[in-house]
Amino acid sequence: MMGPEDLTAKQVLQKLQIAEVDFNRHKGRLTEAYRYALPWRTPFGQTQPVDQLNDTYDDVLQTTVQDFAAELLNAFTPQNADWVRFNPVEHLDVAVKKQVAEQLAVAQRIIFSEMRRSNLYQALQEGYLDQSIGTMALTVQNVGVAEPIHCEAIPMTELLITRGPYGYIDGWFRKKRRRVEDIRTLWPEAKLPDGQPWPTQPETEFDVIDGCWRDWSVKGTETNRYAVLINGRTAFEETYTGKGSRPDIVSRWSRDPSTAWGVGPTYLSLPTFLALNHIVYLQLMKIDEVTDPTVSYVNDGIMNLENKPPPGSWVPRAPSSEAPEAVESKGRFDVSFMKADELRSAVKRAHYQDRPEQLGKTPPSASQWMEESAERLRRMATPATNLVPELQYALVHRFAYLLTDRGVLAPLSVMDDEGEEIVTSILDPRFVALTPVSPLLRAQEQEELLRITRSVEIPAQLYGPQIAAITTDPILVQGKVSKILGTTEIARDEAKVKAAIELLMPVLQATSGGGQPIDPATLGVTGG
């Protein structure tokens, strides 16, 4: 029982009750989404995985959700690229901006290097499966000074959240049975209430609630409280101060102002999948009917087909009795196959997994791929803008906080106009602006690349390659293309390109058709 002095436990249980009321509003739909999209996961209300495939007749939702998770990983948090850029804010003086920029370049390199060294991207791949339903959660924390930062995806089945006064997720809670061994590993400073000794059996289990919530009574510096309850009483509590100090990260695909839970493409497309699942079930029933039809026969007292004798067996019947005949449905069922294909396409489109299809003998062109890819990224960027502050920025702040605490990342040091040194967080918003590399930006870059390609192709098609080389600067075009594709490190600058062309000019002139000299101007060289 909770003692009257245990105000922390009382506050946690009150917030937990609010979170459970909010969750119960979505429990039915979330349970079905988990059942059909992630049947291998432990379902809501269970402690172990159970078989959930008995009435699932189409796997398109399962495969599409996994493709969607891979798409998010590639679009928002690609492992081989820095998906957030650190820049000085624009209003800084030139000298201060230069100081900040130099330190931010080092910080960005260290933070993303440590992200790649950790298990972040494995945890993200797992968490993005929940993001398809609407809400994903991670914990990011130190497990040892010598170990990489540890990240863990928290499934929705263990998650309870509350919505804060400004629309943020301000409360995050878990409630589950835990073994003594796990409790003492996760929270070595935790103590049983009333000074009770820990059980000697490591398999002994307790009801454990742990949670973190924002303390809005503290103005200015972000302050969060964290507590662990064992059997309803406080066993451990801690206060986190500063942005990135709390270990939990919760992000939503799109938000609703009346609830803490997000709404994802799986949540929205679930009715479509249920219709598809039912149609496939009816198709299988029709196949059963055709391959093993119901049979009608005259009961003459001798012939007995009740047990459906196997093929090749002989069944006696009375002389002159009527032969058995199959009872067939007269309805046409072929239209259901077309409807099923339409529903599968709708499920894939809802998860942004629609791709150009080869409807005829001609495969999709490169420009068609680019146009449809840009369109898909545009559609994805609209509801997913919430992932920028709640996931991308939150991860950067969390890693920066932990690395600064480890001493790996130096704080930001700036000299003001009076010569005084200002030492602050490396991501202090007074000096630093974060810029996400979002799908919308990539869509715009692909559109720009498509426009550049078409502007080069059209003159070549209308007037020929020689005129196109005169009307279009090939060095400038290639420079823009390299910048969009992110391959500037392998591209030569304009001076080196012109020098290379001048060196190759005698060879080009000697090998040109008909011995006609080549005008260097057509190659972007002013002299030759």
C-alpha cells in the first residue's frame, strides 16, 4: 500500500490513470492494427507472443509495413548521411558566427559518428514499425562509459503517454512485471519500500511502473522528473535538467489535438485491409467449394458419402438409383480478384509504397521514376513533419547531452563583444539552428535535378548535341548535378576541368570524324 508521505507515487499513479483513459479510446483499433500488421509481436494485454495468424489470409499489410519502416529509415534517418545540419543562427555577428561554425562542424561529426557506432539504427528500424501505426518510442541512455550509447525501441504494447499543455508528449510511462535481477540491473540504486531486503531468488517478480514527465512548474530550464514504483511505492526517483536530459523519445506520425497518440498510415488503412482480408477469405472459400463441392444424392439405404471417401475409392449404390451430383453456386466470383488488387494498391499507397508499374512492354523511364519518387516524398513529408522535432531533433539533443556528459563533446565556447567567454550547450538555440534533411527537401532536390536534366535533353533533341553544348554550360550543369546528388567530393572544379580539356584537345581533334577541328567553346573552354 502507498503511504501518505509518498507524494511521488501518488503523482505517478494519477498521471498513469490519465494515460490509460486516453489509451483506451484507441485500444480497439490499435489492437487490430498490431494483430494484422505485426502478428509476431506480443499483443496488447499479453506478456508473451501468441499465434495471431489464424484468420489472416493476406500478408500485404505485414510486408508493406516493413517496407514503410525501411523507407522511413532511408528518408529521415539514413545511416550513411548526416540527416540534421548544424548552423549558426543568422543574426550573429560575423566573428561570432565563424567561431560557432567551426565548433559546430566538429560537434556534428562527433554526434553522427557516435550514432553510427551505437545501435541506434537497429532500434529505429524496429521502432518505425510502430510508427506506421502512429506512435513510436525509444530510450537512449548510457549503459557504461566504455560502451557505445545504448538505444532501445519500446513497443506500443508497453507504452502509456500523456499530452502536455502545448501539445507535446510530456509524460511517458511503462507498467509491467519485472524480475528482481532485471530491476537491480536497470536501477541499481532502487530500494524496496520500508527498507525490505531484496529476495534472494532472482526470478522473483514485482509490479514495476517507471515513468518520466515534464515539470511545468519550473520555468526557463527544461526540467523532467523520473520515478520507479515497485508494488505501487516509490523505489527510485531522479530529476533531469536541460534539453536532451530525459532518456525517452516519443514521436508521432500525425497529431490530433485531443489525444496524445498519433495516427499512422496503418491505423488509417486498416478498414481497407480488413475488406481485403475478407475478400481473400471468400476467394479461398470459393476454391474450397470448387475443389471439394457439396454433393447431393438419393439416400437409397446403401450409398453413404457422409465421410467423403478419398479419391480412387469405390462406393456402392442401389441399382437404378440416381447418381450423386455437385451443388454448384451460380454466382460469378471473378470480379473479386480485381477488387482485391485494388485494395492491395490502396494499402500500399497509404504507406507510400506505390511504385511505377510496367503496364505494357515498355518499362518505366528514368524520368517517370524520378517524378513518382518526388511525388511520393511530397506526400510523405506533409504528415511526417512532426517527426522532425519529436524524433530527429530529439535524437540529436539526446546524443549531444550524453556525449557532453561523457566529456567526448566539448561545450560551445564563444567570445562576446566585450571579450568575455560564454560557455554553453553545444546546441544552445541562441547560437545554433538545426536544419533537417527532410523528405520534402529531397523531393525538391529531385524535382530540380529533373528540371536540369530536361533543360539539357530538350536542346540536344531539337538542335543536336553540338548546339546543345553551345547553349548549355556543361561545367555549370555538372556542378549543379554533383551538388544535388551529394557527390561534390569526386567532382573537379571548373579550373581543373578546363585544364583537362585543354590537355585532351589534341587527341579530341585528331579523333574527330572527318578530321574537322573541334571548337573548344563547345566544351566550355574559352581558349584552345
